[in-house]
Amino acid sequence: MTRVDTRRVDGPVDLAAFAGEHGWLFQRDGVGVAGRGLWQRVASDDADHVLADLGARVLAIGARPFAPDAPWDLVIPQHQLRVDADGSAWETVIGPATVTSTHSSPAPDTIGPIRVEPVEPPDEWCTTVGRATELIRGGHADKIVLCREVVATADRTIPPSVLIGRLRDRFARCFVFSVDGLVGASPELLVERVGDTVRSQPMAGTARRSADAATDERLRAELFASPTYRHEHQLTIDMVHDTLLDFTSYLDFEPEPAIVPLANVFHLASRVEGRLSSPAASALDLQAALHPTPAVSGRPRDAAVRLIATLEGRDRGRYAGTVGWVDGAGNGCWAVTIRCAQIDTDDSRRARIHAGCGLVADSDPERELAESEAKLQAILSVLED
């Protein structure tokens, strides 16, 4: 029988420092999980069963790809640290306590200049946006989310810990994560399960921010009043609500979206919350049912995913997938994998960066291009520091 030791940790803890350069991390506002030292990789379909055998406090961390049918796995770290919403911290060690250091060797605190190359030239991407809106007007979908991809290349290795520190400072309200070279700061809660409570905060509809206060306020008001973005947002809310309804005895959502301000953009967001039916579905099952939401794919979902494959013509990888954790009791938290960089496993000086734009019938290609630039800059600015 596998030995599992869990103890409460007194005093402040730093999840990012615990994960170090080569560990795994998922946190927001100091709440979340971290791990180091690989105990086991487990297929997503087997994770709930394996964790239940190890104990309620044992957790797995993972990031799934965008492609809904693509196989993926989660990591069960040997040494785990968890901080709950009430501030309590818990340390778990699986097997012999061989992983003891709480810090990795310090990485360089600078990355240096980077070179950015678009995978698809902006004018060609705008043409693709035009093709997508024609398909929507032709009745093939209500919404299609297209993403742009750029490749950033530095003169030296890109250290995940440096990006984590910068992202945590710049996007304090986001879920900051590092999973096998995928590093980012997502503002969007896909689903959280705590006991029989389930929560989600879908986001759809984005506007660039301005350094000028008056202009910033105008852009905020225009986003809230925009029929295009409000329609895009409602499509996402309806899908999340209808999906979670099958798992709940009670479910409700905010009647009006809120504006979520980030360092570079505004988002429309609505909170969904309810009570799970018994027996409660695990957080892993809930994220599987919700992925991909219309915010990263479109609607109807299956039609949108097929059209994306045709229009984009390339694999998104783990961008627009899900990232998060689940424990042996089925509790967990998952975010939509946006605002991220995938560091190349073969050349750690290179990183793939994506930005997605939700398109409806009257979407304007030039406006969508500007939105994509604002989203790309969120990660590029962190790399360029």
C-alpha cells in the first residue's frame, strides 16, 4: 500500500517558490496548489479512480489540449502543497520523503530581447475572419472563435519561474499556472467544485484598455453596451448554464454581466453558481462536460470545432484547453487556458503564443485584429521585460 503523509503547514507559504523552476503550479491570490517531483502520470480517464485510492487530499495537476477528443494526462506530484480559500496550508508527500528542497536554483531574472514572428500574416488572418463571418451568415454556426499564433524567440532560455513571477505581479486577479512548459495567467474560471457547490465565471467579449482615464471609461461603457459583444457573451452563458444544469439540483447566474478589468483589456463576465446533485460529479468530469465553451470554440460546439480545424489549419495544442487540478474527493478548480505561452520542449528559447477572438455575423476583421493584438501583448510584454 502506498504511503501518503499529509500535515498542516503553519505560517505563510509561497506556492510559486515551492514549485520552483521545474514543478507544477496553479494559483490565484495565493490560493491553489503546487507540486514537485513526479510520482505518477495518469490518463485523464483514470485520474479520479487513482486519486480516490490514494486519499481525499492527494491531487493531480494537468492541462488538456483544445481538441476535445485528444488524449491527455495529469501529473500526481510526489511532494504537494495546497492552500485553501480559508488560508490553511497542507503539505502532502507520497511514498518516501525524497523531495525536500523548497527552492530550485535561481533562474536569470531577465530574458532579454525577443523576436516575434506571426505564423499567419495579419492581412491573411483578416481574410480568414471574413471567411468565418460568411459561414456564420450562411447558417453554418452562430459563433466561431479564431485564434492568431505568433512565435517568440529569445537569445537565451525562457525560465518558467521568471514568467510566473511577472505574471503574478501584473495579473494578480488571474489564475497563474505552470504545467510542463505551459505558463500563463488566465482570467477565466471554467469550473470550481468545493463539496457540493459548483461555480463558473464565463467570459466572452473583450475591449482594449487605454492609458487615458476618460478614454478607458468610454471603452468600458462601449463594451457593456455593444450588441455584438453582449450577444457573444450570452451564447457562452447559455451553454455553461445548460451544461451544468444536468449536474445540479439548483443553479443560477447573474442577470447582467460584470466588467472585469485587467492590465490590458476589459472582459464581460457572469458568475454561475449552484448545488450539485448527489452523488456529486467530480471537478474533472465537470470540466470535461464544459470544454470547449463557446468562448474558445463557438456555437454550436461541434460545428464550430470542425470549422475551426478547416479555417485555422493547424493544431492549437493546449491553448484554449483547460488547466487546473482535482483531488481524491473530487474537489478542484479549472480555468480556460488563455493568456499563455507554450515553451518549446526542443528549444527552450522559443515559445508559441495565441490569442483568440469570438466572431459573430457582424464581426469586423480589423477590429478583431486589434483585439488579438491586445491579447497577444499581455504575454509578449511579460517576455520582453
